[in-house]
Amino acid sequence: MIGRFLFGNARAIREVASNRSALWTGIVLVLLTGIARNYDQNYFLETPLWLIGPLAFSFFSGSFLYGVLILGFAKRHFPADHRPEKQWRTFMALFWMTAPIAWLYAIPVERFLDSSRAAEANIALLAIVSLWRVLLMSRVIVVLLEISFFRALGWVLLAASLEVILVMFFGAFLSGSFSRHILAGMAGMRNAPEEELLSSVLGSVWGWSWAVLLICVVSLAARPFRGAVPPLPRSSPGRLSWPLLITLVMLWGILAIPAQIEQHRFVTHSALVHKGNYSDALNYLAQFERRDFPPARRLEPNPYEYRVWRDLPPTIGLLNSNTPAWIRHVYLSHLTATLSHYFSGYDSLTNVSTMFSATEQLPEGREWLLTNQVALANRGLGPRYSSRESMQTAELSAQHSPPDGNGRDKPDSTRGVTRPSARDGSRFQFFPSGFRVGNDILMK
């Protein structure tokens, strides 16, 4: 029945509406949606919100739609002899039975796409799920209220667009993630690429929601409905499909186990980093491969979080040629991302000095330093070459080559900087007499 309902079968819709146990079936399906959304994104024991979050949100979302669709539109057209009855239970059963559509979020796109492409794929899945639910709820209204599809679609789109506008408006003030994005920009930090994409999409959603709302209001006002509609069916006792629900719970539990083991490793390593046990954190990583950790989460310290300048320098300072190559690659990539921020946030030149000294000793360290020397110079950590380039030349290269208007470093080919290769025998140094910060040289 669930499968037929999800594809808009009229008989299945009527069975759900008239079966009192459908409400409990829907609740279980919503709880399973919490697993589908989070099994490879979060560690279940970190917070209980992963389980009750979807149920709590859908409770308010479904109640809002009930208020607009049934109390706002349909109730005015019930027969005159209709006795007022509470129909919220029936409506919520129908609404919660759409939950399996959101199981599409369980597709692990992060395992075969990079973070930016994975974010695009997840947004595409969100669009599919949203469109499917709008069409399915429109079909439910058509079957049960016996109105035309386009009118039902107009009712559902009006309610959905209004809900999106309200959620985004209040979420902008109440959401901690939104506040973090604002503060990151004020602090000169870039948001992660996937977060930038999400912010851009949310801006488009905000604009299109207003457009859809306006179109629906005008269209429905131009052709007002003057007919009568039947009330939602009265639900009667029915059997709960326990075998099916137990099977679904077991399947989702088994599916989540491998990903949750990865999440547990991530949380264990993250706790060591946050406690400042950087050596233990690296030793813990060395027991595994990168594939043993969740691909959807950046290993700590995250280069797009405020703590990165506190935790990353001492972490890289402990790297050496015996550190597994995948760990060196991860943290050098983190350092590259950290240098993309508009301002440097380090508060200890000793840590920074140790970090770059350790970097130079790594097998891939010289190549990384040569590749990123422009970014280093523009952030007050400019290099010089003792045998090929004078300190004055290095400083002039940094001073006369600011980032472009978008905050990105200009290519070396446009700056007249000669980048010596690793074969010229010159030793890469970070100001042997000290570190450059702004226009000052801090002596050792």
C-alpha cells in the first residue's frame, strides 16, 4: 500500500485516509527518515535531535499545511449539513505517509563526488523530493476533495511557498549556522564551498517562493472556487503492519552500521584535537586510511572553522616523513584552504614557525611551499630564497601584488615573480631573522 500511495494511486490514498493506524505508520516512517538523512552525516550518539528533529519539524509543517488547505480553503466549501469534525489526524496520516520520498537523501553522493559536486547533487535531490511531495499532496487533495488538479496544485503551492518564506525568515534570525556564516564573513573567513553554494541556492529559493506565492494568489483570486467539497474521510480502526515496519527498521539499522563506525572514528579523533592532544590525534589517524572516515566531514581541525589557526599549526608541526602520506595530504590541503581566508588569524608566531619548518621537511613540502608562496606572502608570511632572491625582492613581490577584486591571488605570470624550482639548489626559508607581519619584521 505504501508504494502505491507514493505514486498517487487513488485506492491507496483512500485506504490511508480511512485507516486510523496509518497515523502511527506515518510516524515510524518519519523517524526512519531521520536515519536516511543522518546515517552518513552525523554520529547518532552525538545528539538525539537527528531522530526527533524530522518528526518535530514535520509536525509543525503538516499542521501549517492543514491550517491553510483544510481550514483555510476546503472548510468553507463543506456541505451545509456537515457536522464539524476534527480532521487533523487524517490529514497528518496522509502527510506523514509521504516520508519515504525523503529516503532519497540516503544516496551517499559524498562517496563518489567531491564536496562541491556532492552539494549540487544533494540540492538536486532536495528539488526532486520537494516536487514529488507537492505533486503527491496535490493528488491527495484531488482524490479526497474531488476538485481539479490545477486548483489543488494552486492550493498546495500557495501553502508550501508561504511556509518556505516563513521558515527562511525566522530561520535567518534563529539559526546558529546562519549567524556563523555572517560572522565568518565579518571576520574575513571564507565559508566552505558547499556552504557558499547553499547560501546562493537559498537566495534563489527565497525569490522564487515570493514569485510562486504571488502567482498562486492572483490565479486563485481570478477564478474563485464556488463548488462544494466533501470532508476528509472518517478514519476507522485498522491493523498496523508490524512485519513491514520491523523489516524496514532492521534494514535501515543494518545499512547505517558501517557509516556509523566511520562517524565514531571521526568523533573520537575530533575530541582529541579539541582537547589539544595533537600527537594522540595523529597517532589515532595513523591506524586507519582516509576511507575509514566519513567522506562528508572534514577531519579536524576544519579549515573553515574559527579554531583552525589554533589547532592546525601545532598539528602540522608534528608531521614528518614517517607520517602516512594520506594524513600529510589532508592537512596540507587544510592549510591551503586556510590561506584562502581574507585575513590570517594566528596568534602565535612560534606555532606558525614550527608549522612551516615541519612543512619544509615533508617529502611534498617544498612543492607545496613553492605553489603557495604568493598566498603566504599576501598574508604576512612571505618567503625568501637565501641564494637566489633577496629579502627586499621577496617583500616587494608581496607588497606590490595584492589580491584581485574578488580576494583571490593573482597568478604568478602577471606579477613578474620568478619561482625557482626544486632543482636550483636554493634553500627555502621563512625570513631566518624572523617573520614578517604587516610591514614589521619580528626578530627571533
